[in-house]
Amino acid sequence: MGSYDRFAPWFDAWQRAFGPPYADLVLSRVTGALAAHHPGARRVADLGAGTGDLAVALARRGFEVVVVDRSPPMLAIARTKARDAGLAIELVSADLRDLALAPPADAAVCVYTVVNQLVEETDLARALAAVHRSLAPGGLFVFETNLPAAYDRLWQGEETVRAGDAEVHRAHRRLPSGVIEAQVTIRTPDRADEHDTIAQRPWSDAEVEHALAATHLTLVAHDEFNPFTPDGVPMKSLWSARRI
Ligand SMILES: C[S@@+](CC[C@H](N)C(=O)[O-])C[C@H]1O[C@@H](n2cnc3c(N)ncnc32)[C@H](O)[C@@H]1O
């Protein structure tokens, strides 16, 4: 089983333990970037869409949304949310590094640590090449990366959070490669513990800029922000890049 497959049933409850749905915290930034840099965009791919909150919010605003995720259990939750909302959302079960959307999208979005889950050294270049293949000429890619403050505050030590009927325990360790691994243990009263592993590579801004330039995606905007505490130290970079 892959990353998030076992965590999927508890993911939303776990995420809500920290505050509102993450999509609520970033939606206006994402739609703002689309409006500013590609106002004509209609078909939008959400890469690593997970349980589909952002995809549903974008579909509600009239975008034609394509959900892409490599975890079938996460995708199944997104499918249920779209159906319950009465929204026609296309679902693609794929690793975003291998993506080649046909027809291509006008824009792609990718938020909430997904780009940092590309952990091999060549993964960022591979993913950006896939985005380039999957966008129409002039298409826009809006994506987030974690800044060092996010790793200092959220990706170290151990933490236990209640999520529905479960306790979700995360233990972090930094590997010699610089990749940070979270071992996730899900404890429920009447089932055996479930285990999942989520790994992240803390891509630097310089690495992102270099990879964009090498993949013929032109940077049009870069902003730093803190989605959890707007006045706090920035934890995220938001990038907008145009396919040449
Ligand atoms: C933290 S969740 C984020 C979900 C969503 N973007 C959100 O804002 O709630 C990360 C998701 O990215 C997916 N993911 C990670 N790496 C991926 C890859 N290489 N290709 C496709 N999906 C990926 C995982 O399966 C998981 O569902």
C-alpha cells in the first residue's frame, strides 16, 4: 500500500484537529492567482487533490475540475464528496510525475505539502515536466512549497492528535538525504494499529526556481505567507508559473 492509503479514512478528521479545512485557508490565494495570471482558465487540474476539498470548492466556483491523486482511498473520498455536492468532477488515479492530461488543462494547482512529497532528487524536474505536458500553451501552474519554518514547527518530534474514533500519532526523523519522514500510527479502540509513512523533501526556493527554468515554466509570481496565522512567520511559498 502506498502513502496515505491507510491514513485516508482519518485524514479529514486529523486535518480538522488543527483548524478549518486547509482548502478554506488557501482558496482565495489560489483563485486570486488564477484570476490575476490566467483569467480565462476553465479546466483546472488539482494535483495531489487528496480528499477533494479544494477541488470541490473550485468546481463550486464554476471551474471544470480534474482531480489527480495516486492514493485510491483518498480519491474515493474525493469522489464521494463531489457526488454528494452534485458536482461533475473528473477523477484521475495517477502519480503526478507521470501525468499527461488529454485534453490538457488551462491551469494546474497543487497545495498542502504535495510538492514536498516529491522526495527523490529528480522528482521536482520530473513533476514539472509532467505539468508542462498536461497544460495547454500559456497554461498556469499555481503551487505551494513549505518554507523552513513549517519544518521547524510542524515536522519534528512527536505528536498525538485525536481524529474521530482514532488517535493519530506522528513521529518524525530527518534522513541523511535531508528528507523528513513521518511515521504515522493510527490507534482505534477495536482494531489493530494502522501504520503509514509520509516523507517530505524541503525544496529550497533556489531549487524550485532552477527547476522551473529548466522545464520551460516561467515564474510570474512568488509570495510567502502563513495560512494558519496570517501575521505569523511565513510557512509557505506560493508560486505561479506559466507554460511557455
Ligand atoms: C496532504 S494530502 C493533500 C491533499 C490536498 N491537496 C489538500 O489540499 O487537502 C497529500 C495528497 O497528495 C497525494 N500525492 C502525494 N504525492 C503524489 C504524487 N506523486 N502523485 C499523485 N498524488 C500524490 C497523496 O496521495 C495525498 O492524497
